[in-house]
Amino acid sequence: MHKARAFFFVCAGIFLLALAFQLGHVTAHAQGGTALEGACIESFELNAFPRATVCVNRWFYWMGENGTLHQLSVPVPGTLRIVATDPYQTVMLESGDWLKFTGSSWVLVGNLAGGPTPAAQTTWGQLKAKYATPRAARTATPAPAQVRR
């Protein structure tokens, strides 16, 4: 009877430990704070367009010379990290996608990196054919060694 009780307490302890880890992990993740993505500051003396841009939680913000903060009406789509922004309401994603805000939505301008790199899967037979020695070379009998007398 004591073995069953001990087994129960061990299982309960492991369960509570896993539960505490899961709750602690989620809580620590939630306290990460605000992450600024793609922050950019541009300074031109004669122009009056925005000087600073940034994305916070997928929302694009810009600030002009007077210090007024503005936010676009639509968040940047997707989940890829935003690596660059500029005052012309464009963003660059980590995949190389360049997006521009048209006033009502984000449209893809292009991909600076040329898109994803294709990964061709090589079969085992292709590898053997590429690196194996030719069949004739494997079956040829070696020349007899000369015997010294």
C-alpha cells in the first residue's frame, strides 16, 4: 500500500513541477515589455517629411519635426520580424519582403533577397551515384605483385 501512495506522490510532484514551469514560462514571456522593430531616424534639413519611424507590435508609427506621434490605420501583416522602416511608410521584413502602405492596406513591393532559397532534397541513390567508385573499377582484379627472388 505504501508503494502505491509513494508512486502517487511522485507523479503529483512531477505534474506540479511541470505546471509551475509552464506558468512561470508564460509569465516571464508576458513581462518582456515593448519591442521596437525597424527603428529609423532620418534627418534632412530642407524637407518637412517625418524624421523617425518604428514598428511596435506590428503597428507602424512615425514622428515629424514637431514631435507629434502618428500611427497608421492598419498593422503590418504577417509574423516575420520587421528589420527596417522608413518615413515613406515602407517596411522590410526579415525574409527580404519589402512592403508599402497604400493608405488602406500593405502591398508587396518586392523581395530584396530574391525569395526563399530552394532546398533540393537529394536521394540516397543520387548520393551513391555521385560519390561511389565506378563498378568496373571495383571489380577489376589487381595486378599481381612482382616477387623478388
